[in-house]
Amino acid sequence: MTQLNKQNFFAKLGILHREKVTLAGLGDVYVKALTVKEGEEFERLAYNTDGQFKDDTSAKSLMVIMTVEDKGGNKLFNLDDLEQLTSMPAAPINKLFSAAMKLNSITENDIEELKKN
């Protein structure tokens, strides 16, 4: 195994990955990996200062806002779209959320742990 050094670390991990997701009847979008800063922003927006999940925030819709892009890497949604996304049919939002969870190595247990803290 190759010895890890700072140059290799940044070269390998500095590439943000994304995955194409096809939404039936709508077309293709891309779900991207969050940066550390974006992950912390997600937590700040989704959880109160006491670590409890904010009841008025949809984690799925928020994750979609933070991870979904067009082919050119431009964000499709912003926080102004949160309310509208929460009223959308669940299937496409769930599909995007699942892709984001997988790509960002977030498990259901991770979400439950954050809710407990």
C-alpha cells in the first residue's frame, strides 16, 4: 500500500464525486458529494443548537437542495425552494435523497445519532 502524504491526500480527496440520477419523466440530474463545510451547513440548518432535529425542516428536501446539480455543476435549488420541495411527490425526492446519502456515506444510523445528540 502506498504511503499517504499530504500531497496524495489532497490530490485524491480533493476530487468531488457526483452521480447521475435519472428521474422518470423528468430527465437527468446530478447528486454531488458534500464538502466538509457544506456538511456542517446541512447540520446547522437541520438541527437546533441543542442537537435536536428541527421539526419544521425536511432533511430530505434540505439534502436535495444542497446536493442536486445540473450537468454543468450548477445548483438546481436553493433554500428558497425548501417549502416547495417538501410539498412535492415523495418518490423523486426519496430517490435523490438516497443517492445523496450513499454518495456522502451517511447512514440512517448517522441521522438517528444526530437526532439524539
